[in-house]
Amino acid sequence: MDLLLIDDQNVVREALALALQGRPGIDTILQAECAREALALLDRHACQLAILELSLPDQAGSELIRRLKAREGLRVIVLSTHRDEFSIAEAMRAGADGYLSKRASLNDLLGAIESVVHGRGALSSDVSAAMVRAMQRREVAEGNMVAALSERERQVLRLLALGSSAKEVAAQLSISVKTVETHRARLCAKVATNSVADLTRLAVRSGLVQA
């Protein structure tokens, strides 16, 4: 396997290269200190795995992840100082196969490499904990949001989540279609979405309907 390390901190990048050199399954280790250099290297030399720091001088880490994942057969592990929920979520949405903080041990990284090259994901323990905390906060916020709805709004939300059309909701609740549309618009505004699919997910997570 050929590996590309992308980090603008030379000492960190070179130390990591030394630590990985000669490990079973790793043939060649390339190094880049910025996105531009990384992409240029990949144009000349196909790699199977890239390990990158999110903070780079010339491009947002999430954008680089997207560009890396557009290359066939290339898997991506983030190894970053950033452990906040926003950075983690943004990297995962961009397509990262794994995410470790730089507090992870070398054994953690080796395990992540093994996992990712075999098609599985990998998260360091502190990253997993951050994601769990974010999920818990979201569940509390969504629960509070649903609790703050009026009884009629909850009825409309539940029926929409079950797949009923505005006309069907109106018939079941003995209200006008226009009133249903008004309730739906208010619900969308309260959860900052225009998608019935998002409303459905909210209803499921809050227990209004069963998945």
C-alpha cells in the first residue's frame, strides 16, 4: 500500500513517516505540506490511503477530503488537532473514512489504518465521545422542540411523518388543507428545514412515530 501524509507541520509529518516506515503492508510513504502539493503528488503517483491534518495553509480540510475521495480507490483518515464536533461532522460529511485526534497513540493509528483499508470506519476514543455528546445534545434539543409544539402541531407532525398528504391530514383532523399547510410551514420554520423528510426524522427521534 502506498500512503500519502498531508500536514503542514514538518516535524509532525516527518516523525509520523518515520514511525510508519517499514510497517507491514506499507510500501511507499509520500509527504505533502499543503493541498496543492498533495494533489500534484497524486497526479503522478497513485496512493491507496491519505492521512491528513484538517488545518492546511491553502485549502479547507473538508474540501480537500472531497477532492481526495473523488480519486478511485483512495481512502482518507483525518489525524488532526481539531476535536470539536463541527470539525468532526464536517470531515465525515465530506467523506473521511476515519477520524483520529493527535492525542491518539501510534497503536490507535495503526489500528485505524488496518480498519480503513479493509473498508471499515475508525474513530479515536475522544472523537467518538465528542460525537456521542453532540448526539445527546441534539436529542435533548429536539425533545425540547417537540415539547414546545402545540397539541395540533404535534398531531400534524405525526400524520405527515406517517406519510399522509395535506388533504389526508385535513380529513383526519377535520381542518382545512390550508390550515394543514400553515402548520407544516410553521413546523418547517421551527426546525429550520423545508423538507418533510427532516420533519419525519424529527418525529421518529422524538418518539412521535415508530421507525
